[in-house]
Amino acid sequence: MVASQMGEWTSHRPPEFYGLDDTARERMKRSCEVLSAALDTEAPIYGVSRGFGPLAEFEADTDANRHGLGLISHLSAGQGDDLDIETTRLMLDLRLRGMTRGYSGIDPERWEEIVNLPRSGFVPVVPSLGSVSASGDLIPLAHAASAMSGKGLAWDLDSDPPVQVPADLRLRQLGLEPITWGAREALAFVNGTSASLAATLRNQASLREQCWIAATLTGVIADLLHANTEAYHEVVGQARGGSPGHALAASWIRAQVTDPRDGSSARQLQEPYSLRCAPQIVGSVLDFLDAFSLMLGRERAGCSDNPIVSADGIFHAGNFYAITAGLVSDQHATLLHQIAFMAERQLALILNPTSNGGRPPLLAARPGATSGLAGVQLAATAFLAEIRQLSAPATTTPVPTNLDNQDVVPMALMGALRVARQLQRSELVLGSLALGVAQLAHIADYRPGTNRPWLADLLAATPRLGDDRPLAPEVRAVWELLRAEAQRQCGTDEELFGAHETGTER
């Protein structure tokens, strides 16, 4: 049910671009023929026979290649940190697959020339800042197109770690010819939502993994504290209405409980909400993510070009408006805060003698002489505060632009990159909690059992505290262990986003 988008993109190997099947090839040819026929009649066609954006009422450059190059050149205005390699490769994959739907007016042979670059391992360097995601993610995609024409920078993936080199040099290293962009293929390439969608898809997968981690740590805490586990019973979720997310979250928690207890045998009748309401919190997040998977799956399988060129004609419209990814990202920000907030409160619970079963304050080996996890908790509080500061919805902060042609803009890539930063902070909150859980387990002489090797690895990664020691590396180490296990637990890409026919074949 749950999956990782991450694992597919972290090896620095070229992604598996699909070859066209006969159906897709015919769709693309028909679209190309419709566009050619319209141009023969001198019909006004945005970006091909006319200018771009608010200049669409003016005639295009008569040289199609010069017109396409002009589009890419003037949009190469991005700044800031670069998109990571995995998001960039997914962006290219999404953009090129969208062209195979038969709505882009792209000749299949021309498509093969373009796709050969990323298929051969060419990955452009793409600045992350500058997109308002209204005419799609124009600026990052223009930087990608520019690199594919031999300008700008590209990643040398043969270096360890990868390094940035001039794009023309990387093309020569790979034995590739630079792309000469015509007007239509340049517009089809840059005029799509692929950058914001790629970032959102990766965030969606990471957030699901964090749900598994949060639920799993909840179960270990409940077991260590001899908490009442009635809150995780199947009947509770059924009474609430049968939420699939609740059922899944509760099952993840129960899987970590080796000694279930009811109100008569537990340490107390009812635990604080950060433990008792974990199935409701994590379960609701999972339910939202399931709904988003359907929406994002449709986006991934669709075509976000403008104009749409089909067998039924040419339609000037707004499919490049990235509102779906934008709204999903704004919800991601809220959902992620719930997971991080619950984890931070659980950390506070296990460090406090009034709620951790009488263990030492801050789990210090010699309270006063040593300080235990005091620094770890302070840092986790700061991480949560930053997550909250980043939670404002990006779609409610647009600025009209482009001579008011783009008078409403969704800021989808900005929102998705904001969520990516939040996810990094949430990793640290969950890693801090995992460190605390491991130390609590050491104090309780807790035995993880052979059915949970990852838990044994977790305890080994952070030995029992004696004297104080720097714990920042251990927070990262335990997080990496949990993330690796979450990815093993989380299924496949098709399960996450749904199997959508793409017009291509493996």
C-alpha cells in the first residue's frame, strides 16, 4: 500500500525511459499532423506562429529555431540552490512521458532525439528558484533545455560524488549531440508542471515513510512503558468509521508491541494523547496521502502542455497550471507538522520522570553530573519550531506577473521545495525521538527479538549513555537506519501512485 519514490532515483544511474509503442507513436504522429495542417492555414497558434505569454498577439520569429532558442534563453533566469539530481531526473522523466500522450504536436522521431540525452545519462543542473508554476515550471525546465543544447551546466555522474561540469563538455563525454530546439518542441518541453510535480511526488513518498517510522516508534514506546494498548485495537478504528489509514497505522503500532496490556494490567488507564491518539493522527495523514496518490497519479499520467494539439483540433487552455501539486504541497506541510509535533511530544514524554516510568530525568546516567538527552531535546524543539514557521500555504501567497497575463499563480514548486525542507527537519525530530527510544530501551534492558533486526541495529547505533558525548551523529545514524527500514516496508511506486497507462511500453 505504501511506497518509496526515493529508492528508484538514488543510484545515479540513468532512469529507465520507455520506448514508444505503436499506439503512442500513432497518437504523436496524428498530433504533429494536426499542428502542421493548422500552420499551413496560417492559423494563430500560441508559441509557434505567435509570441509567448502576453506577447501572444504578436507574430512569432519566422525562424522556428531562433524562436525556440529565444524562449529557452529568456527563461534561463533561475537562481538559488540547484534541484537535487533525483528530482531533476524525475522531472525530465515526467516531462518527456507527457509528450507521448499525443497532445504536444511533437514528432516521435524528434522525441527520440530529445529523450536520448537523459536515457544516456545526461542530467542538467537546474536552479530551484524562479518558478511561479503557472505556465508550468518555465524557468527550471528552460535551464534543463538550455543544458541539453550545450549551454549551462550538467552533472558528471561518473565522479564520486557527482560534480558539475560545463554542459557541452558532458555531452561530448557521453558522445551526444546537443539539441537544437525548434519553437514547438521548446515550448512543449518548458510549458509543463514537471518540476513541481516531481518534487511533490518525492515529498509524498517521504511523508508516507515518516508515517511508518512515527507509528513504529510509538509501538516501541508503548511496549517499553507497559502502556495500555487498547487504543491500538482494531475495534477502535472500526468504531470511528473504518478509516483505512487508522487501521494501517494501528497495525504498524501493534506490530511493535510484544506485551499487549489492557486497562487492568497497564501502568495507567489512559496515556497522554501523543501515545493514545497516534492511530488517529498517523491514520488521518495516511488517509489524506491515499487521496493525494490518486490525484498525483492522474497528474503523472497526463499532459500539461499548452496549447493542446489533438486529433480533435488545437485548444488554447491552461493545463500547465500546477494547482494540483500546489494544493497537495500545502496539505503536505500541515500533515507533516502533525507527525513531527507528535514525535516531539513523545520525546518529551520519555524524558520526563513523571511520564517515563520513573526513569532518570532526560535519561541521564548520573543526573546533574551528566545531562543525558537535554541537548537533543532542545534541538528537536528548534526543528519543530522551524517546521511550523514553514507551514504557511504557498498557494495563498501569489504575486501576479507577466504583464498580468499570469494574474493568478499557484507557486507549486515553491510549496514543494518548502515541504522538502520541512521533511529534512522532521527527519531530525524523528531521529531525536529514535535516539531517546533506544536509550529508554537500554535502561529497561529491552530485548528487540529476532523478528526485528532493525531494532537491534538501532540499539547498537547508539550505545547506552554513561558520560555525556556528542549525539548529533547518532541522531543522523538512527534516522538513516529507520529510513532504510521504512523503504523496505513501503512497497512499490505503482502501489503508491496507481498504475496509469502512459502510452509507452517497458
